[in-house]
Amino acid sequence: MENKTKQLPHPKHFYNKILRNALAATLVIGFSLGIGVVGYHIYFELGWIDSLYNASLILTGMGPVDKAPNDSAKVFASFYSLYSGVAFLTSVAVLFSPIFHRFLHKFRLDVEE
């Protein structure tokens, strides 16, 4: 927890925090994309590029491209869509949280002065 009289951290600390959070968000997105690519390749019997295309569109909320050929593909697509929505929004929140935190901290310091 931060002290209310504490000044803003050095910009180097801020940039390190952004870098760490960007790395964490990239890992979550990469892992999520990997799950989708493999799932689309197995359940939809698509090639790797088409699997990447479908997984990318689902992960970013655009929607599916190819029609599910069977029930197992529909079940996979349903669960992957639910997971993707949470994973993508969480990654965006993790990525922007240091910027938002610094903004609020600076705003509080400006108001108190």
C-alpha cells in the first residue's frame, strides 16, 4: 500500500513496470492463442493458418469464421469463446493498469498541492 505523502516513482521504475506488465499480457495472449490454434486444428480439422485466423478472431471478440463441423467442435468453440473474452479483457487491464495507476497518483498529488 502506498503512503499518501509519497511522490511519484522515478520514470525508470514506471517504465520497468509497464515492460513487466506488457510481457505478462503478451504471455497470456500467446498462451490463449496457442490453445485456440491447437483446438481449431484438432476439432475443426483446419490447417494451421486457418486455425490461427479463427483463434485470433475469437480471441479479439470478432467472431468465428468457419462453421463447426460437429458437436465436439461446437463445444470447443463455446468454451474457447468464453475463455477468450475473459483472457483478452484481463490482458488489456494488466497492460494499462500501470498507466492508469500513475495517472491517478499524479492527479491526487496535483489536487493536494
